[in-house]
Amino acid sequence: RIQSLTQARLDEHAAPLSPVRLRTPRLDSLRARFGRRQARPGGTDAPASPLPPIRTRRAVQRLARAAFTERFAGTDWAYLGANGRTLLDTMQTRRLRARLQALYGDPTLTVVDAESLDGRPAPQYIQFAYWLVVNDSIPAKVVDTGGPFDRGLVFAAPARFRNRLRTLREAVLAPLAETDLRARYVDYYFETSTATWYRTGFDGQRFFARPVERREIRAGQRPVLERDS
């Protein structure tokens, strides 16, 4: 599920892949958040770009979202959900989140990074998103598929790679698939089907997801992992 929270909306035009079945029932939110790909002049698609060797991957920090958005404004996006059989499709999202924390630190975006927490469309209630700059020039985004109770990740990259998006994902996220490292983290998550807020994360020994009262959560304030979490 793709999030567009206030300052960093993912409302750029996207290039949908060939129809596929994804586990998350809200996959349509990908199209809703990215929009549809604009037709190219003459009604033809440009040839797919060759995949470059992946040399570097830099995570975008929370305070650098505006700069990333400005730099890559107008990007024609393509997306890939967790519809395969690789580790990036089948591992529990909460475990992938712990690996992302170990490799890249805190997420670029979380559900509370907004001016308001209430009244948003269901697709906007993601748990986390990591924005990456690959080879100092290629933007990419990694988003949870359905919070701590789901599996896999959603991957987005420029539409010029849409015909080889799975291969690009495997290359960009190779460190995530290969590492055994896990780091402590905590996020909030809103389960829209039950209207329940959760405090969820990994305390270094176990994963947890505990319901919390809405009044305990404030827009713009991420949770802090306590020793007794």
C-alpha cells in the first residue's frame, strides 16, 4: 500500500505492470496513489532502459523528504507488489522491517508523519516507507504491504524500468535479502478494517503488536522504543 502523507505525496503518474494477483486486498490503492501512466507521444512506449550495475543505495532521511520530492518531481513510477515466491515476497513484513532498520536506520515516512491522523482514505494508512537513491541518480521506494500482519514489500521505481522491475528490485534490495542483521524498532500502525491503532516493532528479542488508544498518538510524533516494550 502506497502512502502519500502531506509533504511527500506519491501522486506522480505510475506505469502499471501487466495484471497480476497480489495478496493484499488493497492493491488497487497502488493505482489510486500513483495514478495512471500518461500515454507517450504517438501511443507507443519507449524501449525499456537497461539495468545498470547497482553500486550504491542511500536511504533518504525523514528531514530530506522535501529535497527528494523536488529532485524527482514528475517521475513516471512503476510498482511491484508481493506477488512472487522470493524472500522479499514471502517473509513477514515485520521481519523485513527489522532488517531495513539494521541496514538503513529509521524509515523515511511513517503513518504519523502527517498533519492529521484521522479521516484519511484507507490506502494512506501505511506503516512505513523507505525512499532510496540508487547510484546517486535512480529513485526507489519500499513500502509495507499491509502492516505487521502481512508479508513482503511493495517496490516502486521509475517506469522506464517497468519491464524489468522485478530484476531491479532483486538487485536494489539484495542486501536486505542477504543480511541476517536485525535492529530494534517501533512504529505505529492503523488497521483500517477494525479501526484499531497498534504500537508494533521489535525489541531485540521478540516482535510485538499491541493495540493502543488513539488519544496516545499525536500527528508528527513517532513512538520511542522503551525497554519494557
